[in-house]
Amino acid sequence: MISKLIFVRILACTSFIPSARGVSTMMLSELHSKVNNDDILHQAGYQEGDRLILYDGVCNLCNGWVNFVMKRDREGAYKFASLQGAVGKTLMKRVGRDPSDLSTLVVIEPMEIATAQRGNSDMGGRTDLVVYDKSEAVLRVVEQVSSGALRQLARWTRLLVPRWLRNFVYSNIVAPNRYLIFGRTETCRRVLPHEKHRFLDV
């Protein structure tokens, strides 16, 4: 009886080893991927606490949007990265988004800033970062960097127009027709020397 119990335990341990090896390999792979991703962000100048705007780098409308924000964001609250670049793809993975998705502007902010200022958001894949997309991303940034009537317009639009309706217009009218109406470029927006510290792709 004792020998049978010993055999059963040995068999159980033996059958567990391949599974344990598989789990260890998977954990090492995930750790290696995380280290690589952290290296990409660190080398690009990303710091924990940065507020980021991820945009379609070859879309004229999106590049115009970046110019709009740059002109008004005199304090440099936001940094930028194109969705097509390594930094943009890494950040999309970091917040649990599809890195190949170019259909929406994405804004990523630290939890403490988003919580203090309040707003409709998505926690993404991490609890320390808050993600805004589609109309919510646009209106939030406009409200943050603008002043006067434009700021009030963005604020009241967020409050009075249902999010589902705003996102319907964004997803079904603006996003799918942006290349057709505004055109596209073969390369991402040219970054001037004095702007380089704001762009993580450069």
C-alpha cells in the first residue's frame, strides 16, 4: 500500500515537471518582453507620469490636430507618439490595446491626474494609467489646452452630448473618411528641433 502511494506521488511529480517548465518558459518570455518594452520607452524619453497623445502619423487631419495642440499647450503638458512607431505600439500594448489599431486617437494619462480632473475613461490594461479614445480623447485634450469659449464648448459638449452619440459620429463619419477628405502623407509629421523633447518617436 505504501509503495503504491509512493509511486502515485512520483508519477504526479513527474507529470507536473513539463507543465512547470512550460509555465517557467512562459513567465521568462513575458519578463523578457516587458524588459524590451521598458527599454524602448526609456530610450525614447518616456517617464512615468507623462501625459501622452498617440496619433495616426500619416493622417493629415491627425497631424493638424497635433499642430493644434502644440500651439495651445504652451506648458508642454502632453507628449506625442505616432501609432505606427515602436513607442506607440509599445504603449498600446501596455494599456491593453491592439497595437495595429489606427482607427482612433488615444490619450493616456496617469491615474492621479485623471482622477483629480474627472472624466469618462477606460482603465486599459493597467490600473495606474487611464485611457481616453475617440471623441472623449479629443474633447478632453481641447478642454485641457484651450481657454475661453473653446474650452467651454469642449466641456459642455462632453457633458450634454451622450458619449455613444459622439463616438458614433467619430467612428462612422470622421475616422473612416479622414484620408479621403483630408488626405495622407507617406511619412510622419516633420518634427522641428525645438519640438523634439515632446515627441517620443524622434
